[in-house]
Amino acid sequence: MVHADGVRYPLVTRRAASSRSELSGLELAPELARESASRRASGVDSGEAPSPAPSPAPWPVRPGLVRASQLLEQARASAAPEWSWRETAGRLCELAGGRAGANLSLAASLVRDAQLRGESAAWVQARGSSFFPADLAECGVDLAALTVVRPPRPADLGLAAEWIARSGAFGLIVLDLTSLPFAPMAMQSRLSALAQKHDLGLVCLTEKSPQQASLSSLVSLRADTFLRRRSNPLADALAESAASNDARPGRAASGAEPDMALLLASFECELSVAKDKRRSRPWRHCELRRGTPGLC
């Protein structure tokens, strides 16, 4: 399914490490360092399974009654798949792609959709790599409402995301793991449980090929991204304009003018979902984007 709504938005690129730009940040260095040291000392983040905490007795459910969370999950599974915040809510998702992929552009679409639905969004990333804020703003993302967390070390990315998820105040967390070669299973287990508890969309950005395995079996949705340059945008724009004129009564297709938005959309951001635990079939999503200055 191709969505042309994003043609007015540019591709999202990464910011150079030496450039200066205004980026709202949340510095958690002292607290993160202390808790990270205590977790390493106790062996929680070393790959060992943490000792289970005593859980309270489950609330009794009368026969014939169904929990609201079960009804919500059934409604989402029966709906048509779409790349939106609702598709990622309550799940641990992975967005994989190469350096020339469309991870940032498609993640920006999720952030914009979450903000339009009134959900708070957070972006957790390492200090050595960042998105370009101007591209995100042109994509319709409200930077003033976007919380950006940049831990002092890449190993603290999962801990920072866990802190944000435990607050219950966010509907979407984008966790950039491109600078982290390995994500511990204990961290993924905690994040997956928090996503289900708070109906939170937790999207991990990774840098890998489609042939490589996902982070773990805990990932509920694995999507691979591809960025392609359109071969003939002018012909596509003319064909789209002619089709729209044919659909209008009393309008002739001759003399159709090309849609300037489609003409400027020189790139396709494709998302291919091969693993979706809510559905049994793979699905895909495609957005048309215009190139940033110097990339047209």
C-alpha cells in the first residue's frame, strides 16, 4: 500500500556529530551511572535471568466476563494493518535497515502520528549519533513536545528507556540501538512487559540486513526498511493526475497537469513486515518522500 500523504515531508537524515543544533535533551548521567553500576554488580544486565519478584494475587474474573485489554487486542488484530502508533501500541517492535535505509523517516511518521493522537513521545539515542532536528520538524513533528534522552554511554540506552516506560506518561518510545551491538535479553524482557502494561509503543531502531535475525523472540513486530529513488517521477505524477481527472464527472483527462507534490517525491520509503505476531501474513507499507536539499 502506497501512501502519498508524506510527499510534502522530506527524508529524515542523521545530524553530523560536529554540527550544532537546538535539541531538547534530558540528561540523566549521575542517576544512570549509579543504577547501571548497581545492575552490573548484581548481574541483572549480564544476561542472567533476574530473580522473580513476588507478584500479587490476580484479580478474580467472573465466568463470562472478558477483560477490556483482551477486547482491545482482538480489535487491533482484526483491523487492517497500517504503519501507525496503534499498530505498535503494547508491543516491542524492531525497525531494521542499513545506513541508506529509511529507519529515521518511518520512525518520524510514528512520532507524528502519536502526537496527533495526543500521545507523548520520547526518543532515546546515543550521544555520538542523532537525527537532524530540522528534517524532523519539516515532517510535522513538534520538537517542543518531543523528549530526547541521550545517556552518557550506549550501554545505558535500555536503562533510560526503562525509566521512561515505567513513568507511564508516554505512548511511544523510539529507542535507537544502532550504536549498541547487543541488547541483553533481560532488558528486552522488562521493556516488553512495560509496553504491555502501559499500552506503550516501543520501537527499536537497528542496523542490519533482512537476512539477519531480529533482536530476540520477544520482538512482536519486525520490519525491514528500504529507500529507493524513483525512476520517473514525472510520468507517475502525470498518470496520477490523469487518473484523478477520470474519476471526476465531466472532466476530461486531456491536458492534465502533473501534481507538483508527486513530482517532487523522488524517493520511496518502503517498510516490509515479515514478522507480526498479531497477524499470520506479512504486509508492507510505502511512503513517498521528497529529498532534502542536496539529495534531490
